[in-house]
Amino acid sequence: LEEVLEDLLHYQEGPVTAQVVADDALEMVQQGQSLYSLSNRLIIKVPLTKNGLEAVHLLSRQGIPTMATTIYHPHQALMAALAGADYIAPYL
């Protein structure tokens, strides 16, 4: 995964997204921190589950940019924004 991200960062001048795959909030945070340590151009994608909402909040408090995914309803987008998500990915 690191090699793929390094290649993407090399060829893409702007931000690049990478998604956490853990289910537990603290594991999501650890994965997000690990990914972000590769480059400050990474935006960490987090599925907006109950644990994901907590992870978005914790990552945003550390200044790590996040994108809340699996947004199906406007209320979820609002919750993500209130938790500190920088971006949302609505599923239509």
C-alpha cells in the first residue's frame, strides 16, 4: 500500500485520499495517523459508522484532514461536519 501511495503522490500534484479499513475507532485513528505520516497531502477517508464518527473527531483534533464516506442522508453529512470532517463523500 505504501508503494502505491508513494507512486500516486509522485504523479499527482494535489491531495490524495486513502481509506482506513479498521472497524474499531482507535484502530481507525492509528491507521489514519500512519497513513498521514507518509505525506501531509493525504486525506484520510473514514466510513461514517458510529466508530468512524469518533475517529473523524479524533483525527480532526490532531489536524489530520478527513473525508467521511458512506454518507446516505443529509443528517449524516451534518454529523460528519460537526465531528470535524473536512470533506464528505455522499453516496447517491
